Amino acid sequence: MTPLLEMRGIHHAYRQGGLLSRRRLPVLEDAALRIGAGECVALLGPTGSGKSTLGRLMLGLEPPDAGAVLFEGQPLRDARGRVAPAARRAIQAVFQDPFAATSPRLSAFAVVAEPLLAERLPRPALRERVAGLMRAVGLDPAMMDRLAHRLSGGQLQRLCIARALAPAPRLVLLDEAVNSLDLETQAQVLALLHRLRRETGVAYLFVTHDLRLVRGFAGRCYVMQERRPVEVPDPFGPGPLPTTLAALRAAILPARPRPG
């Protein structure tokens, strides 16, 4: 079966030392990853390991230096390097800091309605669509005229999830999407995301550096190792582990007592 999203042989580097410099810092080398329809795949790794760069390539925000990004079996970009409008709508994102991801001048209604404006819906129909999306993520539609930045962090992240779901995407990038929330709100938002995936069939790429968030949420797991994602059947199971994953486990699991 054709994956919903597939990355093959991805290489990507960033320029160092200004526009005239020829020095390049490699971030991804021969990276490969696949996500099936309706699947939740985790991508683990410490800060600076290339997770966010992989996400930017998946969203089409920048092209890879080499390799292919395929969406539903077709290149994400055309020969001119443009991302097809249908693919732009089909792949959405929720980022770590909801306050940085929304304008302080916008109302909750305007935040969620933004990806729907191209449909040119009558104002009453647009408000009803936004109200339905807010209900779906557990927010009271009576809050839609409130400035978004007057909401709590958890409420605003739910609003960002509603915005991501507005164009009925096939795939959502969750880039450290719950890491800035307190533990109780993290659990609530993860439960919400799990329910929405079950109800809508949307797929997730769940990017995080916190191994604890993966258990019970993601079906498959990749860990960044030497500038590429390596698939790990069970990140909590026994057996040899990539050194990156071993370090992430050591950060959250207590050391075993020494015998004797």
C-alpha cells in the first residue's frame, strides 16, 4: 500500500558564516521515513538532532538538497519547486508555543477561520464551522470573539489544533505540541488528539524529545541517530538501542540497582 507520506534519501544542510560562505552544516543525511493513512508515528530526538528540519521539509516550507518527499505517492513539489495547493491543505501543523503561533491581535474566531477564508463562506456559515471546530476540541464557542491571547496555554493550544483541523487535513505535524503544557493539560490534549484521530482518520507525525509522551499514543517510533531517523520497534523494550534513544531513556527511567 502506498504510504500517505514518504521521505527517501533526504539530504539537507544549512549555510554557515553568511551568504557568501561555502561552508555547509549537514543536518540530514540519507534520511528516510514513512507514515501510513490514519497512523500516528513518533519522531524522537534531542534538540538539534534534525527533527524540526524534517518537519519543515514535510510541510514544504523548504526543499531538500537531495532526495524525495512524496505525498500519496506523488512528489510534494512540482518541477518549479511549488507545493500543490491541495497538498498544502492536506498537511497541517501544530507547534510547541501556541502564543508564538498566533497573533495577539486576532480573536479566537479569526485564528480558526484563517484556513477557511479561501472557501468564501457566508459569515453565518463560517461562524458555524468555527463553532463546530471549537466544540470538537473541547472549547466553548461562546469564547470565539475573545482575543486568543487571553486564553490559557491549554485553551490556546486546543485552538491551534482546531485551526489545523479546519481544512480537513490528511496529516498533521505535531512539533513538540504538548511539551510546553503542564502534566495535567498534556494528558488532556493527548487524549483529545487520540480521539480526533479515531473520529477523523487523520494521521500524525508526533515530534518530541520526551520519551514519556510516546507510550500509548504512537503506533510506530523513529529516533534520530547520526542525522537520520531510525525505526525502533519498541522504544521501551529490551535489547540494543540507538545511543540517542538510550540517552532519552536514561533521562526518565531510574537506574537499576547494582547487584550485591
